[in-house]
Amino acid sequence: QALDRSGSALAGLAVAVGVTLVISGYALWVQFHGPLTEHGSPWGLTQWGSQPADFVTAPDNVLFHGDWLQFTSRTGQSKLEYFAYLGWPLLAALLAAAIFFWRDLRIRMAAITFALLELCSLGGHATTLAGWHISGDLLPWHWVLDMPVVSQALPNRLSILADGAAAVLLAFAIDRLAGAVRNAPGRLGIALAATTAATVVLVSLPVIPRPVPASSVLPVPGGWTTVIARLHLQAGAPVLVLPLSESQESEWQAATGEAISVVEGYCIAPNPSGQALLCGIRAMLTAPERAVAVHASQISRGVPGTHAPSRATMATAISEWRPAAIVTVASTRSPLGRYLIGYFGQPTVQSGSVLGWRIRGFRHAIPRPVR
């Protein structure tokens, strides 16, 4: 049957490729060959992968759960935006459906897809199953770790795709059972229908979600919106927020909808060799940028004995960052406020605890001593 249909399948594939190239060909070229092309990942991907126990250990976001945080701590896992959990009842139902309806091509393919995806989600590192040590080279993901594109993927998240295959398998199995119920006579049909309904409820119980718990967002500093507005920056203008943080300035921008570009902030970008790294970390900063970032952080935290970098270091860092404005959350009398005023003069704008300087051909003021 596959050979008989290969001609039309290839024709359809050719049309699909042509349409894809017309719609997204340029975007794909930019992604893989554009100015921000990167390779690798900022994460140590060889260590990522689900633990076998993840499939049956309930996370906190389902109704019937245990101490998930203790489990992840004991197994040395990081919390990510995924869960491999399905639970013993659902896994047993999937196995039974695959065995009982194996002759159905749809169910057979869904079962094989599910099993392969879950196996790949274990990653390519050694793991332990029921006391048995499984070497990483026995797992399929171990052999594709260095392939393009795949090398940047977190294998844990393949369990999300596996859940889709599990849903397909169950849907076809229930359809087959519904057909059997319709064809069964009298009491047998009623009993089969009741058994099917009870089984569906039983396997669904472990994955009933809890309401998503509320989480407080990082409050926007009073005066942030006023300072950004009164700096009169062009849309997309780069703003350097000192001291540097991993994400708080990006959260402030997102919460207020300011049309600015945050210098550093949270992002993944290529270093000079093209390796993907997190923005703002030591390896992504030049020596002058690093010196200014470190000193600003130490001064804001009141670290004793901190000395301001030289005027030349500050000038070089600013010329490399190329901000249109500099903003800080500090009073004019705070150590950080006095530190920045010593270099840039009085703020262009001040509102509450937020200071802002518009940078126009930066020239050094005489730095004031910082105690």
C-alpha cells in the first residue's frame, strides 16, 4: 500500500516544501545564517533528561500529588516548564490498549511513537531504573546529541509530544471500545459501556489539574514610567539599567509596555565565536563592561572598600553598550546615585527613587569619591 501511494505522497510533499519555502524560507535563512546565528546552548544539555520516576511521581500542579519539591531535590533535577508525569493507571491503560488493539495500524503507530518519544526524553546520560544502572550509550538520544538543531533541544520536553501520542492512542482505543459497545447485545453492551466509562475516569484522576496558584509579580519602581517618558527617547532606543540584573528591568519594561530596548537583560545571544550564552554573564561582557557592572553592583549593595572604575574604563564601557539613556533605581544621596552623578552629572530626569540620564556624546564629569 505504501508503494502504491508513494507517487501522490511525493507530489504532496513537493507542494508542501514549495509552500513552506515561499512563506518562511527567508525567515529560516535568517535563523540559521543571519547576523545572530548561534550554535550550542547556554545549558549543559548532556545532563538534561527525565528520570524514569518522573513518569509516575505526581507534580504539585495536579490534584493528587506528593512532595514534588523534595522529590526533585533528592533526584537532582531542575524545575522546568514541563512534566513527564502520566501516572500508573494511565500508563497501564496505554499498555493494555496497545496490546489489545495492536492489529489496528493507527493504535500501533501511536503506541510506537509514544514509546520512542518517552525513551528519547530520558536524554543521553546514564540513568537508573528500578535499581538497574543504564548506560547513556544504550539510550537513543545519546547518539543524536551532536546533530544540528537537535543539539540545542532539551530532551525532557519530548515528553510533551509523547503526551500527544498517548492522547491519540487513547482516542482510537475508546473509539474501538465504543464500536464494540454498539455491537454488543443487551446486558453485555451495558456492562462493557460501564467498564469503559469507569476505566476512563480512573486513568484520568491522577492527571486532574489543580487551579494555577497566584504568584506576585516584581513591583515596578515608583517613577519608572515617568522617567522613561520624560527622557523622550525614540521607539526602540537602548536603555542601560544599572546595576545589571538578569531579568528585573525586562519585567519592568514588560509590565509597563515601554517602547524601549533593554541593554543586557535576559536573553540568549552568540558570543564572538557564535556560542550561545546568556546575556550579561561574565563571558558576554568586555573587560570595561564587566568592571562597570561589578562596581555598580557592589556599590548598590554597600560592599565596603569598593572603588569606582577609571574614567577611561567608564567611557569605553558606555561606547560599547551604546545606550541612549542610563536609568537606575536609587536616590541622589545613595552610594550608587552619587557614583553615577560623579560621572554623568545631575540626572536629566528624576522621579521618586528613579534617576535617568539621556546620553548625548558622553563626556566625563570629575568622579566623586565613593565611600
